[in-house]
Amino acid sequence: MAWQWLQFLAFLLVSGYGLYLFGKVVYHRYLYMKLGKQVEIERKLDERFRTFVSQVFGQTKLLKDKKSGVMHVIIFYGFIILQFGALDIIVKGLGADGLPVPGYHVFNLFQEVTVFLIFLAVGYAAYRRYGEKLSRLKRGKKPSIVIYFIFSLMLSVLLTLGLERVVHDLAFSWYAPISSVIATAFTSVNEITAHILFYTFWWAHLLILLAFLVYVPQSKHFHLMVAPINIFLRRTKPVGQLRSLDLEDEHAESFGVGKIEDFSQQQMLDFYSCVECGRCTDVCPASNTGKVLSPMHLIVKLRDHLTEKGAAITSKSPWVPQSNYGIHSVLDVDREQGEWGQGTTIQPTMTLQQQMWSTSDKNVEELNLVGDVMTEEEIWACTTCRNCEDQCPVGNEHVDKIVDLRRHLLLMEGSVPHEGQRAMQNIERQGNPWGINRRDRAKWVEDIDGIPVPTVKENLDFDILYFVGSMGSYDNRSRKVSRAFVRLLNEAGVNFAILGNEEKNSGDTPRRMGNELLFQELCMENIATLQKYSVKKIVTACPHTFNTLKNEYPEFGLDGVEVLHHTELLNQLVKDGRLTPTYELNERITYHDSCYLGRYNNVYEQPRDILRSIKGVELLEMERNRENGMCCGAGGGMMWMEETAGKRVNLARTEQALDVNPTVISSACPYCLTMLDDGTKAIEVEERVQAKDIAEILEQAIFGESSKLTG
């Protein structure tokens, strides 16, 4: 009896100390996150619970990669199940008979099967990392610790159960097959030795469990705790709506993010939610084409910097036991051109990021967020395509952080790539990125063979406003799309009008590049014009304009206006019989998903439905399509800036399209059309493969000028 009390007292002391250390580590990181700005969380509890259940318990994001998804589901649910097994083992070691569970034998079997499945899953996880050597997964001591922890924990469970059977002299049972086999290896030991071994493995199990508990919040596995919170508290506003800046706030010392404390507490929760799985980097167009940006390393570097600076500000150590890991900052690394070839792979970026992020002798409070933690090259490499966010299993948002960093660079430091600065100056002066006279915005209507294109002044009773956008108004290639679209509208009898020279740039480019001031000016001017003509329905052929009008203008006062993309309207007109594709095209067509149409606004099937309605069209799907479609490289202001590192993104995407051997690469975005058109010319296949907008293809199928699409 004295032994049992001693065992119980030791259990309380050890467990209590372990829980204390765990609480201390978590509390310190909580203090670091408190350094961030507070933000208002929208309620919308129903939506939050649905997302929480779907992504946490349904593991829907993880299952985008079926292999690792199934592996993670086994580990996730296995650990939930084994908590009951751990409790059962603990109470047995304290002298009780185990948990009072109905059908206890079945409970035992369930536990052992779960342990076996976790062994398999962990083995597969090690194989993925060290056998397949997936580029997105880190290798080395730190990434392997959790594998050792889980393996040791599972082994201690089985050895404890096996020795329990020896202590109680239990016969082989199919309800405990693994522990029964283990017990046979110890049948020759005497009773005292069996008890000693049982408690040795029991204590090993408890100590490993507590050590794992303390280790988790100090590692990437903190996501086990904070990721579910992050998913539940995620923003419920449209993904295409950036947070606005209150530019009239007289108390604001700066705008954007210039230091780690400028991030919101909600954004900081992202940092600690990251599991470093690399899925974001694996799909990033910048990472895949030899740019320095890696979305995973973006989050990891910000997390490390928050931890180190938070520890300095709060004087609360982030580590248990306390140790000096050093202060991290970006180091200058020579890039060997041989490693940065022209392939589509993330390996050079992964290697460079690992070399760049290292300990230094700098004072953490003197580090510059932009320069010492994030480089300007990284910040300006992002195309804002959101493929990283779509793939992230823990709900992290990368794009808003990059835009916030850009805002500080542009608004506070005046630092922006020259080409981007010129485009924004042109937008500010003439309302378009080229600096063409603003009075020429409606000049494109002169080249459309007499098809009537009334302005709002000429057709006051219009039903739909066609917001042409800068590309559709000024760019020679996109003007052909505008011509095709208005021809289709006239054929369908749609009562539409355009703003003509009263239309201004939507502001998407300035906002994504960080120029919130210019965006808000354009936004308010456009809204005033739209309200002046009592606009109730808008259609546009540009997904960037579509997203801005639909998701961002309402915050500034555009209420009660329905916004459509031209593929949505055209598809409805075809379904209603107002447009009938009668001519056979005999084309092999692959469709490229625009990021701002697909991932941002979930418009995937309407363009494809239009193509399916055309006789002779064979619709081909690229390997990366729909929500995993690769960016063309033009978003986030990159349309107006030069790519100076690695391979051009549009070439990589064009090559992916050519892999399915199409005769036409179709798109529904003027930016994408330009990039793909340039891609076919750069690869010198423009004679046999054309880049076409959906409106141009439908126009050909309805009016049938020729059986073969022509440029």
C-alpha cells in the first residue's frame, strides 16, 4: 500500500510539473501574440462551425493530397482514440483495474489496432520525407523529432500492455493480439522482474507523453492546438476582399506592416498554426519558377521573428528548458546560376531559403522586418494567386500579409519596383497603366464594324452596365475580346451600356501593389459614377475588375449591385437559348482557370459549360486545373513588372497547357490571355496553338466566319 501511495505521489509531482511547463510555454506564446493589433472578429457562428467541422474533423484540406491526407487522418483520429488508452494505462499503473468501459475487450482490440495503424502511418510519413524525398518536406533532426516521439510513444504503449499481461498471467487473446505476442517474449521472467518491467515501461510511457506535451508548443506541432482555433476564427469575408486601411486615422503612426507588432493577433495565430508541410510552396508559381519567395518560409520566418522579438519585449523565454537558440535573420547568399536553371521545381527556392534564414549576432529589436526578415525581392514576387491559401490545411492566409508589407513599403518608404511605380503613376494621371489619354478610353468602339455600343448617356434605360476595364479599353489584344463580347450581347438582345470615358481603372492593380490611397480614390470615384446612373447590374470580362467590384466595392458603399463575369452571363444566355452555337469548330481546347475568377470567386464550370455547348470542341484538362490551376504570372501587379529571376511564370503555365496537345488555349481573363499569348510566341508554337478568350470562341461558334479559329 505504501508503494502505491509513493507511486501516486510521484505521478502527481511529475505530471504536475509537466503540465506546468506546458502551460508556461503556451502562455508565453500567447503573450507574444498579444503584441499584435486587435481586430474585430465577425460572428457568423453557423458558417464558422461548418468550416470547423469540415476542415478539422473532415480533414477536407488535407485530403487534397490523398496519400498524405489519409496518413494524417489515421494519426489525427488515432491520437484522439489513444487518449482513452493512455488514461486506461495510467489508472492501471496507479493500482486501478482500468477504465470502466462497456465491452472492455473490444476497447482493448480497438486500441491495439489503432496503435498498429499509427505505426504504419508514421512509417509512411518517414518514407515520404526520406524515401520519396518530396521537395516540399524539410529533412533533418528537427523535422524527425516528432517521428521519434510518436514511434517511442506507441512502442511504450504496446510494451506496457504486454507486460501487464505477464504480470496478471493472462493467456493469449485475439482481443489483444499484439500485446499477447509481446507477452510471450517475457514468459520466462519471474513475478518481481515482470512488475519492475511493467512499471519501467509505464513510466517511460508517461514521461514520453509529458515530454511530447511540452515539446509540441515549442515546435511546428503547436498547430495541433492552435490550428483548430485558427480555422474557427478565420475571416468569413470574401477571400477576394483585402482588409482596408483607415487612411483618415489621425492617430496612425504608420500604414501597412513595418514591424512584427503591426500584424494583427489573428494574423499572428497563422504563424503558430503553420505545420511546415510545404503544400503552399509546392503550388506557388514564384517558388516553382526559381523566385526567392516561398509561402511556407514566409510564415516560418515571421513566426520565428515573433517568438524571438516577443521574448525580448516580454522577458518571457519561449523555450523549456531555457536555451539560447540565437536570433534569426536573413543572410546574403550567393546564388549559383547552375542551381537556378529554367525548370519548374521548388528545390532551388527551398535550398536558398534554408541557407538564408540563419542565426546571427544581431539584436532582435534592431532588426528590420523588411530587409532582415523578409526581403523586398520576396515581397514583390507574389502574384496574389491564393493557391497557397487554397492548399493550406490550417487556414493560413499568406496574401494579406504580403500586401500589408507592400503597403508599408509603398506608403511609408516609397519603395516599389520602377515598372510598378510607373504603372501606378499612369493610372493616377490618365486612369490606365500605359498612360494613354483618358479621353481615349472609349475609342475601341470605333473598330467593331458598326455594332452599336451605347454609353449610359445614350441609353439611360439600360439593364446591364458593361464595365470594360483598362485592358478591354486600351490593350489591342483585349480589345478583340471586347468586340466579340458586345457582338454577342447584341445578338442576344441584351440591353446594355458602357460608361465610356467616365469609366476609371477599378483600382485592383494599385491595391494589390500596396497603394491603398490610390485604390480608395478610384473606388469612390467609380462608385459615385455608378450611383449617378443607378446601376443595378454590372458585367465585366476581367476577373480582377470582377473581384474588385463584387467583393471590395461594397465595403465603400456600392450596395445592391449584382456583378457578373462575362462567362457567367454568356453561359446563362446560351442556356436560355438566346445564344445558339450552331457552327462546328473541330478544336482541341484546354481551359486555363484565372485565379481571380476561380479560386477567388469559385467560377469554374461556366466557362467549361460554354465550351461543352459548342459542336466539335474536345475539352481537355491540364494536370493543374480548377482550384489547383497554376497562375499565369500576371496577378498582384506582376502584369506591369519584369521577372528578373528564374523562369517566366507564363512560360511554365504555357508548357503545362501544351502537355495536353491542344489547338487552342482558352482563358477568360485579359491578363491571362496576354500572358498565354506571349507564352505561345516565346515557345514558337503560335502557328499551331492559339490563345483565345471564351467570348471569342463562342463568337466563332455562333457567327461562323470560318471553320478554323483565326487570330
